[in-house]
Amino acid sequence: MEINNIIDYLVKSADFPGKTIKESCKKNNKEAVGCVAPYAPEEIVYAANCIPVGIWGGQVELTKARTYLPAFACSIMQSIMEYEIRGTYDFLKAVLIPAVCDTLKCFGQKWKGTSEAIPFVFPQNREAKSAEAFLESEYKYIKNKLEEILGITITEKALQDSIILYNDYRAEMRKFVEIASVHTDVITPVIRHKIIKSSYFMDKKDYLEYIKELNKKLRLLPANNSKNKRIIVTGIMLEPDGIIEYFEKYGMDIVGDDLTHESRQFRTDAPFSGSALNSLAKRWTNHNACSLAFDPYKERIQYLVDLANHYKADGLVIALMKFCDPEEYDVPLIMERMKKENIPLLVIEIDQQAKSFEQINTRLLSFAENM
Amino acid sequence: MSIINENMTSKEMLDILVNKNMEDARKAKAKGELVCWSSSIAPCEFTETMGICTIYPENYAAVLAAKKIAPEFLEHAERKGYANDICGYARINLGYMDLKKELDEIEFPLPDLVLLCNNICETLLKWYENIAYELNIPLLIVDVPFNHGEEVTEENIKYVEAQLYDLIHQLELICNKPFDMDKFQEVMKIASDNATSWYEATSLCSAVPSPLSGFDMFNYMALIVCMRGKKECGTTFKKLKAELEEKIAKGECGLRGAEEKHRIMWDGIACWPYLSHTYKVLKNKGANMTGSTYPSAWALEYTPGNLYEMAKAYTGMGNNLSLKGQTDLRKEIIKETKCNGVVMHLNRSCKMCDFLQYEIGKELEESMNIPITTFDGDQADPRNYSKAQYETRIEALVEMMEQRAQ
Amino acid sequence: MKDRYYLGVDVGSASSKAVIINQKKEIIKTSVIQMGTGTSGPKSVIDNVFADTGLTLGDIKLTVGTGYGRNSLKFADKQISEISCHAKGINYELKNARTVLDIGGQDVKAISINESGMVLNFYMNDKCAAGTGRFLEVMARILGVKIDELEKLDESSKNPVTVSSTCTVFAESEVISLLSQETKIEDITRGIHNSIVTRALALLYKTNMEEDFTLTGGVAQNKGVIRALERALNKKIYVAKKPQLIGAIGAAIFAYEAGEERG
């Protein structure tokens, strides 16, 4: 396959999630299971012979969601609520909802779709030895629930196979973002975002093949000597696409990210361990420098400095999900540190429902001009 | 020699003790002893055993908000970059910390360590991370996983219990002295007794008329928050109980200068910047707040010495329960304290308090046929409240209560 | 026997309304002044409602005040919240109404009522003004049109846009940027009407949404909003004959009930 065909395919897959999921399910003869926002143990879903589907909201007009959520719930949860009431997710066999923040704690209790909700919780004291055992019990609960709903047995072998596949996928994704950072003429910010996003809607096995092929082809291209500004983005997610288009318009390449929706997903592998569920539990206890995982030393801040240095970035953009507590608390500390490090910083507010981005437009323009 | 005695009223005891607790912390700080900041329903038994002076940012933020001097700190935090939709207590505290960190003697001394237990919300994790990071001090955590199912699971309790043992070890390292198990036993007994005394006194709200207004209970709460590990706390609640029993015998109600015509449950945190307004509007309608989740929130009872039971008490408290658990808790409160209306505080500061409110309200309305109203407010930020809105909604609620009584 | 009269006064944020009824529950006179609490509106509406009736305040047996500025009506015998008054008023006009949506200057409320006009439950908008009459005023100002021109503009919209912002301030900048993109003013108007309805629906869905559905409040005079609501709910909506007066009628009925029952 030509490089352009791979890119086109993945971009289209991201643009039409419903269609992509349906085709992937049909091709592989699998059912789909939803994972609301970050860090669900997708490996368990995959081992249950289902396609894990990422649920991250979208640009939808809110009508019924407001009945169930006050205006100050983050826009991801508002749009997910809207979709679930409309029945958009009813084709899913089940939906996993992690209680990583107060909003998601409540959200897991009030799923309005017809598919069964499986709320679960991550231990936050990840240094405590007992945390792993607790998380294993949560994963066991998820596994049992899926077995019950699907009427199947999830074997240890299937779990181990799925972990191997996912570790391969994560490694390949880390390679992809590295390689993409020197090919920003081909992998523009919008394309980069959509390629990563498309992974949420198809069988990881198929997706991995595309990414491997893409990486191979990209390696053969000469590195581009773009004069564009090199930007790192951090936050929960960078959407709607309208915002990313402004990055391109103003000559800013996204060379690296610390977005929950993107690189944070494949930053941490599941290490080898005697049992599969324990491996998966270790993946969470090893997952650091993230606003959603208790971070008493604020490793995230150092991580951002390291990331900026690694990619020789010209600036950092915080894509701040409006009303997201975990992210909002980190902002003042990141601001202070970046000032010390002399790394230009811009905070933009993310609202998935927004249709016009005049304010963000102006701010990005002046950021690009003044870097 | 205790600074309170049996001849004092419980209110006098309360005032003396709340002041003393903060003064003790200031003295400790001056002497170079350790001061700890703690979340409001964290296991105080451990720092108490170690003799670490422990004070409570949530309580102090409420005090500043009630005194109407919070905006200075709120605005300072916002200037530093904290979004204005972050918890008001956290903004006040982080603003205060930043404004005062260069000063020598301050009213609420800065900590040498912090202790948090997320049984009330996840926001604490981020808030305390920031304190620890900014002051470069140890952060102790008892992580209490949310009970998303109907049961408090064995695994949850065991995880929490294991952390309690970790906590002992961490404190030994920080204090560089062994943890005194005998003293611990004693403290656990006091804390557990105090929890019982608190519950026994505040649950007298179930009498008709109720001898205690929930708004007065909000004031007594300072003590169960700040001094649950100290004997004087229990003495005060025993005294309060005796006073309330006397009022019950005389048929007196807890509203000052008004007759109790209606009994409501207050769902959520107090609206501290407008405490007196929220109280008076209700009082003028003869509505007494008899129900709230607070009496049971600190009813952390366990057998002293049994850390498994202690873990279960901390992880099984009301805020940490599933939707069904939280709804059942409220049904129980409404029945126990004989409420005929519910006021729900849609608190801009607290997502955990708000995001299940609609579902809880629907269920209460449907299964108990009880009228409900909500109002916009904030536990600490005065900008998020409107007097006129509150008045209208309370009036409408009372009208609904009256119509149903006919 | 001498006639007995009752007065209901509704002092809102943007207008004042008064209604006189007699002991047969017949409406004798009504008055609306487009000035609300804190202005001369409340005084004028009283002067107005008595004009040409041959009656004075002294002939009124009982007065009930309601609305945002009800506490400023010193002569009222009783104050009753606008929620109860709306329920009562709509019950007077339309016995079958069970769900009432009231879009006023400052507030949007969805009220469920029973057959005798008793409030079963109610939901109101949050502190933000989006979706209220005030919101419409702000938007009309930005569009540079009069508020009563909006329904006409709405009629000729072919490609309505979406106004998605949840807050008046943001909606303002959203509309400004739509104008700068040369979006047709008709289409923006329709978008604004739709957005008001979207917000109201969130409250409406909280009630049990009984079949007989009524719209009241000042904004109900705008046919653009009515049509938007009908499109969204896909059913015919009963609009109160004098939507702005419902609260005052309810207050007058309450006065009547208190007066006649007392004898």
C-alpha cells in the first residue's frame, strides 16, 4: 500500500467512527465493547474476542444531556451523555467506566444507554503494595462481568496473547510519534491526530499492521526541514478538529504530545508477570506523570520539560478541558515551571461543543507570532 | 487540667476548643514541632497518636468564607492560574498558602506534612498534591476506592487496611520515633467514642419539634472535624446531648424565635458565605433543617484496635457509596428525622455533591412523594449565589409542602 | 350584595403585571407595563389596572403579590412564589394543562401540576441567563434588530445555524463571529430561538412531560420560539392567551381563594 493510501484510510476511519467500527466487527466477526475515556483494561475486552471502542464524546449539540448534568460538567461527559441518551452506543455489548475523577465516579452510576455499564475504580495510592492486589480484583470483576454478558470464558492464554498484541501496538505507536515528528510535512497536526484517533475504532491487530507499514514507509522518506514552530500539546484531548486546523494555518507542527487521548494511552506497557491480570494491574501502578493518576511529586511537570527538550520544542500548549478538575489543578504549577525553563506556554480552553473558535484563533495566532 | 468544664454550655466549649486547636498548632509551629494539614474525614487517629498537631484546611476555608473574607484568597488563587470552577475550599486554601508562605506567624500555620483520605472526593488528590509540591513536604494518603457496586467489597477494605499499616510506618520515618501502640489504642477509643457522641447528639434532630437546627449543627461540625481524636470533643457533644434532651422535655425547637412548622432535609454542604441568609429564609417560613448527611458522616465507629473495622468505617461512609447507597442513606435520613421537604444545594464547588443529585431527587420524589427544590450556590465562593433565587425556590418548596399537608 | 374584588400583581424582572377578578372569578381588568422591579413599573401597573374601572385599591378585598419583585409590594396581603402562581393561573385558563413551561425575563421554569393546579414538582434554570428573555434581548441588540422583529426574521430562515454556547457571554461572541462570517441574520435568529428551546428542553425533560403542554411567560409571545419548540417536541403546543399574565392571574386566584374561603 502506498503511504498516502494508508494515511487516507486511517483518516477516513477516524472521521466515520460508526462505519469503521461496524466494518471492523464484521470483518473479524467480533462484537464491540465501549471504554469511556481513558485507561480501561482494553486487553481484557480484546481477550473476550471483542473490539474495544474508545468513547471520548464528540461535537454534538446538547439537548437532553443538560437534564442529567449541570452546565459545569466537562464537555466530554456532556457529549457522551447526549449520545448515550440518543442511543448511539446501544450497539455496544457493554461499557467500561473508570472512576478516575469525581465526574466519572458519578457518571458510572448513571449510564442511560441500553448496554450494560461496568463501572470500576483504579487505586490511587500506587506506591502501596496492596494497590496491585486491589486492582487485580477490580479487573477480575470486569472479566467476570464480560464473561457473564457475552456468555463466554476468557482464558489466561487469550489474556496473555492480548497483552502481547497491545504491548506491540504501544511500542509501534511510540515509534510512530517519534518518526512523525521529523515528517511533519506528511504527518501534519490534523493527520497525526486522526491516525492516533482511528485506533479507537478498529481491531488493534489490523490497526497495528497499518501503523507498522506506515512507520516503515515514513522511515524511508527524507526528514523534512520544516521551518515551522515545534509544539508540544498536553491535556486530556485536542479537539474539535477546527482547533488543530489553526495550528497548521499558523505554521505550528505538533511534534509531541502528552494528551490522555493520544500518547498517554501508549506510554506505559504491561510488564511481564506471572498472571495476566497482575500484569495489567502493574501497567496502572507503573503509569506515571499523568494528571489522572495520583502524582505526589508532580512528575508530569518534569516530564513536560523533558518532552520539550527531547523534541527541541519551541513551545507548549495546554489544551485545558474546561471543568476537568485533574487538569485544572496542574495548570498553575506548569505555568510557573515553564516560565523558569523559558519555554513559551499557551493555555487554550477545550469545549467539544464549540463551533466557532474566534478566541482560540486569536490566541494561537499571537502565540505563533511571539514564540 | 482541661480548659473546659462541666459548668460551661456546649456552645462555650465549642468556641474555646476550636480556638484552642488552632492556637496549639501555632504554638507547635513556633516550637518547631510538626504541623499536619488533613482532609476532613481522614483517619486522625494516627497523627494524634504521634502527637502531631493536625489542622483542617476545609474547616478553615469555611471559616474564612463565613467571615466573608474569602474573596481575597479566591482571587489570589485565580491570579495564579487556578480556574474559577475549582473547589472553593481548595482555591481559598491554595491562595492563603501562597499569600502567607513568606510570613512568620500566621493564623493557620503552614504544614510540615499533609494527610488526605479521598472518601469525600477525588479533588483532594490534586489539591494535596499541589500543597505538597509547592511546600516540598511529605504527602500521606489513605486511598479509599469509590464503592461503585452495592456492597463495600472485601478487597476494598483490605486495600485500605493495608494502607493504614503503611501509614504507621511512614509516620515513624517522618517523626523518627516508634509508633506508640498503647497510646494508639487509647486514641482509637476516644475517636470512636467521640463519633458515637456526635451521632447521638445530632441525631436528636428526629424529635418533634427538633431541639437543634441543622444550621447550628453546621457550627458544631467544626469540632468533630478538628478534634475527633481528643477527649474534650466528646465532653462537648455529651453536654450538647444533655442540653438538647432538656429542650425536648420542654418541647422547645431549635429555631430562634420561630415555631417549627416544616421539617426539611438539606442535601449538600452549607453555603457558608450566606449561612445566615439561607437560615433566615427557611426560619421565616417556620422550616427547620432536621435532616442532613452530616450526623452519619462522622459516625465512624469501630472496635478500638481493629484496623479492619476502622478501614471499613472510613471507606463505607456516605459520600463514598454508589448511587443506590447514597439514595438509601437519604431515604433513611428523611424517615428518621421526619422531613417533609428537601432542599438540594447545587454547589458549584463540589461535583461529587452535584452530579448524582438529579437521579437521587427523582427517586426520593417518586418513592417518598416528597417535594424537592434545588438552588445554585457555593460552599465558599460568594459569587455563585443569588438571594432572590434562593428565596423564590424556598417559598415554592414551602408552598408545595403546605399543599401536600392539606 | 356588594361585589367583591381580588387583585393579583406579578412584578417580574422586566415587566409588571396586574389582574383584577371578582367573586365569580371573572377577570375584570388586566394591565402589563414593560418595566419591572426597581422601576416605576409596579406603581404604573396598579394605576393602570384601576383606570376606567371605577375601583380603587380600597375596593379590593385581598391582594396577592408574586414575581421576582413581590417583596416590594407593601400593600399586598400575601406573597406567593411565581411557581405556585403560574400553576394556579394556567389551571384557571386551561384545566387540562399538566406541564407548564414558562420562559420569563430572568427565569425559565418547567412545572408539573395536577388537576387542581397544585405544583407537583418544578425545575428552574441555573443562575446563568442563557435561554431567558434577557438572553433574547442581548441577542437582538447584537443583531441590531428590535426584539419583536425576531419572529418575522425567523420565518424566512432557510439554513439555520447552531448557537451552541451555554453561556450568554460566549453566545454573544459566537453570534458576533457568525455575523462576521456574513451568515444570514435570519439563520442566526432561528439558531438563537433553537438554542433557547434546547435549554428549556433540558428542564422540561426533568418533569414527567405530561401530554397537555402549555407555554407561558413573555417569551411565549415570540412565534419563532413557539415554532422551535413545536419542532423539537414534534407536537402542538398550547400557548396561553395572554402568556405574560398567567402569574398575575394565578396570584388573583390565590387572593380569591383566600378571600372567599375566609368568607
